[in-house]
Amino acid sequence: MARKIVVATRKSALALAQTRALMAELVRVHPGLEIEELHVTTTGDKIQDRALNAIGGKGLFVKEIEEALLDRRADLAVHSLKDVPAELASPSLVIGCTPRREDPRDVVVTRDGRPLAAQAAGSKVGTSSLRRSVQLKLAFPALEIVPMRGNVDTRLRKVADGTVDVAVLARAGLTRLGLLDKVTETLDPELCIPAAGQGALALEHRVDDRELAELLAPLADGDTAIAVAVERGVLSAVEGSCQIPVAAHARRAGNELVLASLLAEPDGSNVRRKSARTTWPANEAEARRFGVEVGNALRVGGQTR
């Protein structure tokens, strides 16, 4: 099919790698498509000297990209789904496709090659995520959790040069960059529950572009769409953003969906956990309703520890 698609993406190595891999697959499925990249610098990219929760607002890594869709400079956007707020910027936009998810777990990269449990008291663990900070402080109270921004290469370099002893990152990003050899340890999701949508990509476009929706359909993965709909339902219920420590991880277990979730106050206090299971949802709307139900329970109670 002869059509030109302008795809908007951030300029980081990871964003470009995951966008180019997906577009190569799209062209493989639809020979003749022409792809043009629009590189966008987002608010989250511009401000590197402050923690994400100190910047404020939602959609720090997607706002400017969504603006490119709305003003028709781009037809398609590729996001890391964990960066996308529970509610999109406009009802005229839709996440039209969620490809098969990579491993959603967190990993640690340590300077001395030893796992977290073997790190000396006071060792510095760098992360930009409140979600990770809260859970790691509970699991490893003797370690010092310090804020650390930057792309994957920057964070790995800070481990190598001794700025921090440990960096915590998403396994999916290292997989897409071919850097799994850097991983010291993959964290059990019961110890550190992943972010909602972690490991998944979101292909966002205008609702009225039905032709593009049809072109993207072969890239979609049904189980991924159901799982992340549940997780984003939790996010919606608790009004989650980078200023609130919130986690949600849904997985399939036979004919059931198993969900683990966590919520805390911005300062890391009042940590609540909620585990739930249900019959595997029939569609994304049903999945999101289940996530919202669990999120509401989490917001008002959950299991406190």
C-alpha cells in the first residue's frame, strides 16, 4: 500500500530503537509504506536537573508528541506505555495498537557485580522513580536511594564511574537496546511491582484515521492489550502520575488474570498493596473496569505495611 506515515518519537536511543523496530515490522507486513520520522523533544527531555516528581504535571514525555498528532504534523506516535497518562490529551486521540509486551520487570545493574541483597549498607542506588524508591526502601532499608535522571547510557555510565553503586532500570529498555549483558539481577515483581504498562509500547493516532488503524492491526497483541488495560484502570482510579508512587502488574495464569498493585503517599508513607484475580477479561473495556475496581479499593485501603 502506497502511503506515507509520519511517526513522532523522542530522540533518545531507546525511543528511536523501539520506533524503528516497529516501523520495520509494519513495512514488512505492508510493503510499499513510506515512513518518515519526526523527532520531538518533550518536557521530560528538556529538564534533566530535577527529579520527575519535582517537575509536576502528567505526560512529561508525551505532551509535545500528542500536540504533533493533534496539529497533523505527525500521523502516528510510538510511546513507552508507562509514560502515557491514564487519560489521553484529547478525545480525538486513541491508543490504536498495543504490540506484544517485553518483560515488564525491573533490573539492577551494580558496579561490583553483586546483587542488591549483597550490597554494603549505605550503597547508593540510583533511580528516577518514586515507585521503585518506595519498594526498594522497604526491601533494602540499609541502602541509600538517590535520585538519578538521564537516558539508559547515562545511567549505566553513572554506575561505571562510581556516581552510584547501583542503577535500577526497566528490563524491556535494555532488551531493546541489546544491553542485557549489563544486567546483574532481575527483580521479582513481588519485591518490586512494575509500573503500569511497563515493557509495553503504545501506538497512538487520531481517532479519525481509520486507514492507519487498519494498517496497525496486525501488530496488535490481544493479551498485552488486556493486561495493560487492567493496569491503566488502576492508574486511572488512583489518579496516578510521576508524583505518586503507584505500581500495577497484570499477568495471565491459565484462564485467570492475576493483578498485583501498590500505592503510597508522595513522601513514600502509607504504603498499600492489593492483590486480586479474576477470570481473564473478554475485552479491554471489561479489563479496565476490573482495574478501576481494584484501584478504588487500593486508594481507600488495600493491605498496609
